[in-house]
Amino acid sequence: MNEGFVSRYINRHFSRPLAGLLTHKPVTPNQVTVASFTVALGAAVAFVEGASALGGILAQVSSILDGTDGDLARVQGTATPFGSFFDAVLDRYADAAIVLGMVLSIHETHANAWMVGLAALLGSLMVSYTQARAETSVGVRFRTGLGALATRDVRLILVCLGGVAGQVFWTLAALAVLTNFSVLARILFAYRVVK
């Protein structure tokens, strides 16, 4: 697991008790994964409808549920490689939906919304991709330092804070800068490891 400090110090205070409540219920980790994805879609719709505060809150709820599926799998002893794969795939779709929802909510009032949104989306996807590739190609994980700045939990809490503050454009801009800077830091770190 490559969780960031938001998951470690905030989300886990909610996801672990929730997983405990679900342990003896007829709920599977994959169902929680789908629930997390569904809430993320709700966040995207909320942004499109102009309810940025609700969109931000739902994005953070989705982030908490994203930790709950793994916690539940560990408690139940049902963790599988497919579950991890399925979770990662739906996370990427969720990230794309949220960013798209944010862009659609402001594109009429901000001329650069699509450009900034595209940079935020590509950066977000590349953070996940560089993690996966670094593990398989170079044998490293980005747990600390500049390469660990833009983990998914950090990105979603930024979406939450920006949405609640009503600053969708500047949140997208911050995501664009943070994610792409983190990817650059990862490339440089990987280069130094293999040099």
C-alpha cells in the first residue's frame, strides 16, 4: 500500500472503524470499491451542477471509502491481487470523472479551464503510472520526499478543500502544478537510483 499522510492521519480514523462495522455484514471489499467509485461520480455530478462544496465533500468521502475496501479485505482475510487491480482501475476513472466535473463547472467562466484541467488530469494519472512503473522497472516506491507529495489522498483532500472554498479553478491549477512537479521529482529520483 502506498498511502499518503492524509490516509494515514485522517482517513484511517474513519475507514478502519467503518471496515470493522462491515466485517460481519454481507459486504465484500469489491462492493466497497464500487461504492467509492459511485460516490466519486456523485462528486463529479455535484461539481457540474455548481454545488462545489458538496462535490468536494463527496470527493473526500470517496477517498475514505477507497481506504475502507483495503481495510475490510485485511480484516476479513479476503485481500486478492484482483481486488487491488480493480480498485486501482476504478480509482483512475474516478479521478478523471472528478476533474472533468470540475472543468465542466467552470469552463464558461474561465478561458483556461480545459487546459488547466487537462494538465491536472494528466498529472494525476502520471502520478499513479510512475508509481506502478517505478516498482516494476526500477524497484522503488515513493514513500517520502517530493515524489510522495501528490498521492491520491492528498489530491482528493485538496479537491475537498477547494470545493468547499468555492475555488474550483485554483484547485485545478494547484493539482496541475503539484502532480506534474511530483512526477518530475519521481523521474529524477528513479534516474539517480539506476545511474
